[in-house]
Amino acid sequence: MSQPHTRERFDIVVGGAGYVGLATAVAIKASAPELSVVVVDAAPENAWQRDERASAIAAAASRMLDHLGIWSALSEHAEPIRDMIVTDSRNGDEIRPVFLTFDGEVEPGEPFAHMVPNKELVKALRSRAKDLGVDVRQGLKITDAREDTDLGVRSVLLSDGETIAARLVVAADGLHSGLRAMAGIKTVSWKYGQSGIVTTVRHERPHNGRAEEHFLPAGPFAILPLKDNRSSLVWTERTEEADRLVAEDDFVFEAELERRFGHKLGTISLAGGRRAFPLGLTLARDFVVSRMALVGDAAHGIHPIAGQGLNLGFKDAAALAETVVEASRLGLDIGSVSVLERYQAWRRFDTFQMGVTTDVLNRLFSNDVTPLRMVRDVGLGLVDRMPKLKSFFIKQAAGLSGEGAPRLLRGQAI
Amino acid sequence: MTIAAEDKNGDSRQSSIDQAEVDRFSALAREWWNPTGKFKPLHKFNPVRLTYIRDQASLHFGRDARSSKPLQGLRVLDIGCGGGLLSEPMARMGAEVVGADASATNIEVAKIHAAQSGVSVDYRAVTAEQLAAEGETFDIILNMEVVEHVSDVNFFMTTCASMVRPGGLMFVATINRTLKAGALAIVGAEYVLRWLPKGTHQYEKLVRPEELQRPIEASGMNLIDRTGVFYSPLSDSWNLSRDMDVNYMVLAERPKAAAASRI
């Protein structure tokens, strides 16, 4: 068994250098500099620069980024969502009755969300990680992650033959998490038969910071404002239809897009590549096992209908960081299940709730059944007339509702 | 079962002990430190008592409770340390810890685990009386879940108090002798929930706060804080509470003597 390879020791190894993994590493290191943290990622160096997607960052998550010293580098790329409209319509409807409008501020001057290009977010997080002394290593696949009870570590075996032994392994390696499988954690999941087409368009006229969600028969069609007269789209279709559309010529794709996008913002043109992601609901049965905690999509993949994927992931990062840092300051073993259970209790119920909410919304809206259409329209109309309920939804969307939010999400130090 | 291990260095002792014994102690260490095993209640209880100790000690000694080593340089005695569940965190918080337990087995187990986790604790198979007789003194004495198991509370408290340095602290955690404690801590924890082995606690040996206060004050120390600790089944966690009827902790301070003869 003796190998010529090295064996390093860290307090924490994070598997996955996406924004959730990086945010977790940064949040922990910024609060407890004495902990040694390394992030390993299977993708080659600089692959992250090719991510053309953008994400909605809710107010709570941007408070956290601000507190961690990242927001200042990001704000020039962030487009505030100033208001939002929701319609229930059919493809090609010229006039779409607006059922719900939101003015998007949680506090004066603080929009409930911003749209940020993923690569800018990752860039800012990587640079902060580097400043804090977090090692980020690309091009390394994790091939095994076994617990050694006597040494009080989990040993992560890397594709280059090296081993990293850590007191805690954070699985931030996405929906198809390899670490989750290595720990033997099962998932509950189902597919919606829908895919989300993600692309970026440029339009003639400014969007004025308005986000739109149109509930079309095949599923939600969301237009989210970006900088420079551009918008990010999440366009839901049946999976076969989505695959067909993505493979079509630009001309055909654009024509189909225009039918749904409408002409309010003038002529539109594609401003980036397009990809379709199959949509489903995936929830890990456990968020923690001994010496491992799941964050982000490794713990939960939900429908993008409410734009909450990133925000759930940031909540995980904030809650895990708070759990780990507080345990470490008490001299407790940060990888022990008795410590990690607090994180699980904190996040699992909230995640389950969000998973169910998005599931129900999607089932309610992704169809063209007349009675359902009437029920949901009356529902949306009612919400629109009740300011208290609306402000509840805005707070919910901003991630600011609920008792016991992690301190970082309230913009406070751990 | 007695281990002849007096101040020899780890390696030579390791080789003089037979392998079966080492394996047995390792297995016991695994048991003590398994957060879902037999000692789960202690693991669950640990954060609340550690937080209390750290926060009170930081306040008293003027430390920053949120720093990584708030107890740096303080000499601590953990009496009845068992497998070291309190000693190790205290050492990680910077304290210079002596872990004492009357059971030589516990001490071997604690030593093995400390070596595995790379924490430095001075573990000794001695009683409080022996330490006092050796003239040992401490900034902080931890007397956690011990007094309900000793035969003479007065004598034990007086002995411990005698080792607290001027300006030093003593923490005592135990279970009150009330009907409620009998119902919850004995019938509930031992018979209904099976958290603890039956017979862990005997009602007559439980200790009322005033029974601690008397010997503490007679030893020239002052009680400066007291708090209840209550289990919340909903969140499955222990929290500080004003209710001292079941589990409680008291904190005593030895005044900085006017004629400060720091030992």
C-alpha cells in the first residue's frame, strides 16, 4: 500500500470550485483564518471563464458577499432587478395580461436581487480565496473519500495519485456529486420532462431593470436583466423540444425565441451560446455523514422557476461556515457528526420546503388546462392586491424571511 | 486492569504494554469518541457547557471569546475527565490542561485519543486529593458531572477549591436533587430514552445548589454565576435556561487576595 505519492493534511477540503464551494471556503477562512482550507476541482484551469450563464443573487446573498469583501469587485457587473412582472400567457400572445407586479426593493436603495454573470462571480470569489490563503487546485478529480476513524480524518484520493486527509470534506461537486455517492448518501429525485434553455439576448431598447416571468404552456419563460441592453433567459420546454431548438439554426431558434420574447424591447439578437439543462428535483436524503457535508446542488437540485438555486446554495455555505467556525472556536472536532448535525437540521427542512414549493408552482403553471389557468390567475390577482402578502413574497425571494437566518446572510460576522 | 504507567514517555510504554491491551483501549477510545454511540448524550451536551465555560472564562480573564485561542496560557484542571471529551476542546482553545480521572482505563483511552488527534493534554490517573497533596494549582478547575458520583461532596468541593489560584475560577455542573430531576434525569434519561445506562445516577446522590455553595464559600470562594441547562426535544439540543431544577452549572471565583501571594 505504500505509495511514492504525498499525503497532505488540511482541516477542510472542498470538492468543487463552483460558486457555492468557493463561497463556503471563503466564508470559513474569512472567519477562522487558523483553519487550513483547500478547494479541488476536476475542470481544467480557466474552464470557469467559459460559463456564459448568469445568476440571480438575492439580497441576502449579496449582503453575505458584501460582508466577505467580494461585492465591491462584483457590483460593476451586477444589474439590479428593479421590478418584476408575472404573466400567464400563451406563445405569441401580443398582449399578456399582467397579474402580478413587484417593486423590487427590500430596503430603500437595496433591490431584492441582482443579476450577475457566473464567471464574474467565480472570478471575484477565486480572487478573494487567494487573498485569504485558500488553495484552489484545478484539474484534479476526486476518486475516493474514505473515513479513517482512528485518525479522525476523511482521506480524499486525487486523480494524480496524491492524498489529502481532512477533518471535514465539503461536497460542492454539483448535481451528480461524486463525493455524495462515495459517502453512500442516497437521493430522492424525479425528472419533470422539461429542460431549461439558457441563453443571452441583446435587445434594442433598455429593460429598465425589469424581470419578467411568463407562464407559458410548456413552462416558465423568464427574462432577467443584464448590463448593456442584454437579458439572460431561462426558457422551459419539453425536453425533446428543448433539444431540438438548441440544435436548430440560429435563424430558426431566434424566430421561436421572438414568438415568446415579444417585441416590447425592439429587435432582439442572440448574444451568446445556448444550452439546455434537463430539469428535475433532487434531494439528498442526508446532508451530512461523518466528516462530510453536502452543499449546493450536491444537496439539492430544484426547478429554476423561482430563481432560488444559487441562493439556497449560498444559504448552505453561510450555515455550514457558521456551524464549523463556531465549533472550531469551541475546540470541537469540526468533522464530527454531532457538530455537523446542526448544519443538517438548519438546512434540510428549508431546502425541502423550497423543493416542494418550486415543484408545486411548476405543476400548477406548466400547462394549458383552462380551469387551472383560471384558479392560478385568480390567485396571482389576489396576491397582487394584498400588499402584506406581496411584501412577504419579496422578502422570501430576497432570502430575508424566516427565523434564524445564518449571520452572514444578515450581513453580520460569524 | 491497572496500568503501570508512571511518567514514562509514550514510546517505551507502548512497547511494554501488550498489544491486546492497546487494542482494547483503542476500541474504548472509539466508543468514547463516537458521537452516535454510548456517549452520545455527552457529545450533545458538550457545546452548551463548553460555550458557557469559554464565555465566562473569557469575560473573567479579559479574553476575546471569538478568537481561536481564548484560553491561551491558562492552566486548567478537568477533574473526572473520562475519555477527554472536555479536555481536548479546552486544550485546543489554548489552555494548558491537566486531565485527571480515578480510572486508569479512562486515562489510557484519553491518552490514545489525544495522540491520534494531535492535541496535547497532561492526562493523569489520580484523584483530586492526590493532586492537592502534590500542591498543584490552577486558573480554572472544571468539575463537570462529577459531584453526583462522589461519596463526600463537602470534602471533595473543599479539596478542589483549595487548588484554585487567587483570581481563578471553578465550574461545577451537576444534577439537582428534585422530583423533577428524578423524573427527567433518572427515569427519563435512563429508563425511557435509554440515553444512559440504568443506575448511572442515584437519586440520593444528586446535589442541590446550596450543598455546593456551603463548602465553596467556606473555602473562601464566591459564587458569581449560576444557570440551568435544559434539553429541548424539538431542536434536539441543550440550552441554557433559568430553570435549575434538573441540570445546572455554578461558577465560583477565588478573589484576588489583597495580600496577593500568587502561588
